Amino acid sequence: MDYSANSNRTPSGPANDTGASEAKAQHDAAASARSQIRAQARAPKHRINRKALGRSMQAIDIFAGALLAVVGAIAISGGQPGAVPAGELFPIAGFAALLPLMLSALGLYRIEPRHAIIWRVTRAVIATASLGATMLIAGFGTAPESVGILAVYCVVAVSAMTLVHLVYAGFIGHWAKAGRLARNIILVGATPNARKLILANQGSGTVNVVGYFDDRKSRAPTQLAGTPYLGTTDDLFNWSVLPDVDRVVLTVTPKAEERVKHLLEKLRALPQPVILLLDINGFNPETTSLDDIVGVHTARMSGHEENLGRQFVKRLQDVVFGSLLTLVTLPVMAIIALLVKLDSRGPALFVQKREGFNGRPIKVYKFRTMRHDPNAESKKLRQVELNDPRVTRIGGVLRKTSLDELPQLFNVLAGSMSLVGPRPHAYGMRTGGTETANLVAEYAHRHRVKPGITGWAQVNGSRGPLHTPEAARDRIKWDVEYISRAGFFFDLWIMLKTVPALLGDKLNVR
């Protein structure tokens, strides 16, 4: 009998079937374990912005210094601050004016969770005492007859400011222990130094390494120094916890040039800053803080440092202009709500979950323009088309004039939206059968700012649903350009162009 035809076949006996079943069971168990670990990965919320906290402390110190100056002037003048001689007023005013500068020079407005309370208090004492001594010495020259009362003032002022910074230190220590000052970080790539960095920074209260991603599944351990493996970079983009992450750290070796280029191109689309951490000679991870991650061994590859001044102006702009517009349009909104209710059954307002700042979900308000469907949330998202039968009579008018967007002024006042910014897209929005987010590499960039009622894309003709990949790319191009140019006067220009652009638009389906 000729066995040559079967000589290369794998036996199919019971032993082989058992081995295949065991291998499949092990594979399924490993996949299940990883899925469970990924589901359990959490990024702490309700955290405190360190920069904002530092600026708040500085503002309180400025107010406290001014208050001390007023109290000192009243004490010296016997209740008539206007009668204080210039020679006596100079040391008091000088202390108030130079106090925040001195404290800032010693780094007391830079929030470092790993610093002990005694560190902050000691620096506060050094800053305030040296400034008080300097002002007292100045008093010998400007008001020698009042040196005694100036000395009392300096002691009181130094003690008061030291007490204030003791309170600061207590709160900072409490928040650091609770993890509210920690930055949420994820790693991409598992190098030996990345593992050492995680171990060296555990329990520091400065960073929380939520997990790590690696495209090399076969080489990725389930955990890296206790940090869970969460999947590939494709999984990263669809990860539900991503909006709560502050920074993405790409850990690689310098030799892997092609892999670095590929990963950087892919990760640039993330709304978070991407930091490149190189394993190079002389780099000791055990003495390096992940909190100071932008240092000699790291490079920021994408993203921007938050500009608190710009954020404050933007928020003030939204509150002031948003309040005025809300007051002016309230009667109009009341009439529209009545017409919507009379035109068809259902609520006057339509609420939809959309993508907000950093990709976080927000509830966006609009006047209902379609026939009410109680099960709309559970159905597949379908964009509006020309002569769409779902649109009501009054809804068609509202959509053409964009008056259906007026309730989003309440989103602006609540802080989930801005007057100007990329329009908020619905989750899973599709363009030509493909998710819009998958059509444009820079799509996630639009999440770096709050979404807006109007934007640079809208005044340049990109309004309404996106039905082609080209239309999606054009809109993202305008959105990314807006983010790079955003500023008060640019926002004002867009707001002024919005109404003429809307009224002159006869082409877009809205």
C-alpha cells in the first residue's frame, strides 16, 4: 500500500484533538483575562489642575498682600489711611507688591505633589522673612521715626503669609495623597527602562500610569510592573478611558527608527500630548520622575501645553457674549418652542450625546426638527438627506436658518461648549458608510478644544451632514486650522461672519 500521499498529513486522533482543544482553551482564557484587566483599568477623575491651582494661590496671595497693606496703612495712620506719609507707605506697599514675585521666584506656585509640607513652609518662611527684613531696612531710610511700628507690621505680615502657605501645603498634601494631583499617563511600547520608570514612580502621588499599549501582542506581557496591558494602538483609539488621560508616552529604543516613525504618525492624531521617551545610554530611570517627563531624555512630538490665560479669556468671552445672546434670543426661543410643539407631537427640545472636549461625551441641546421617535437613541445613526421625510415643516425652516442650534447657548453657559469651535459630532457618525473618525488621520485633533456653535469650517461653507470622504477631509482641515489660529479676535471675526454665511448658503443640506 502506498502511504506517500498521506505522509505529510497531521494525525487526527484523539490525542491531537485534545491538544488543539487545550490550546484553544488557553488562548480563550488569556483573551478573557486581558479583556477583564482592560475593563478594570481606570483613570482617576475629579482631579485638580495643577497650573490652575498655582495661579489661584498666586491670586489669593496678591489679595492678601493688598489687604495687609491696607490694614498696615490704617494702623500707622490711626484710622486715616490717606494721611500716611510716603516714607512709611513705601515699605508697606513694597511688601505687598513684591510678595507674589518673591514667592514665585522660590517656586511656591509650582505644584509638586512629591514635595513634603515642610519643604513648602520653609520656602514660604524664607521668602516672606527675607522680604520683610528688606522692607524694614528700607524703612530705616524712608521713615526712621516709624521703624518700631514698621517692625511690628513686618512680623505680622510674615506670620500671616506663612500661615496662609501652611494651609496651602496642608491641602496640597491631602490632595496628593488622594491622587487628585496625579497626571494620568499611558505608555505605548514596553521597554526595560519603561518598566523601571513605572517601579520607580509607584506611590509617588505625581503620576498614575493607567496602562500600556503595544502592537507586538506576542511579546507584550499581561502586566508590566503591575501596569496592565490594554491592547494595540488600534485599541487605544477606541478606548473609553482615553478622554481622562493627560499624556501619552511613547517608549522606544533609538535603534527602532522605522517603528518609531510609524507609531508617531499614528499617535499624532490623538488629542493628548504625545511624548517620546528614548532608552539611551546614561539614562537612569530609577532617579527620573515621570512627572518631569519633558526633560533631556524626552521630546514632545505633538500636542500643546495648556494656556490658562487663553482658557480664561475664552471662558470669559463665552460667558459675556453667551449671556447677552441668550437674553436677546430668549423670546425667539420661546416662540420656536411653541411652534415645534404645535407642529408635531413630541418634546420641543432634542438632546443628543456628542463628542466634547478631549472626546468626552456631552449632551447637546437643539430644537427638535424631526418627527419624534422614542427609540431614536437605540437605532443606527442616519444623517439628514435632501427632502428627508423625517424633517417636520417647522423643522425644515429651523434647519435652513440654523435656528435649531439656539438652545446650545445653554451648553455654552454651562461650559460644555464654546461659542466658536469645531462643531460637535455625534458618536459613530458615518460618512459614505465609513465612520468619519476613520477617514481622516487628524480627526481627533478637533477634540483639543471645546466644540462650538459656529466655527471656521462653518463660515467657510462646511455645514450640515458629511456625505463624502472629501467633505469630511475639508471640514477637518478647517477645524485643525482654527485650533492653530484660535484667539479672541479670530473668534470675534468668525462670529461676525456666521450670520451672513448662513443666510447665503443655498447649497448645503441642513
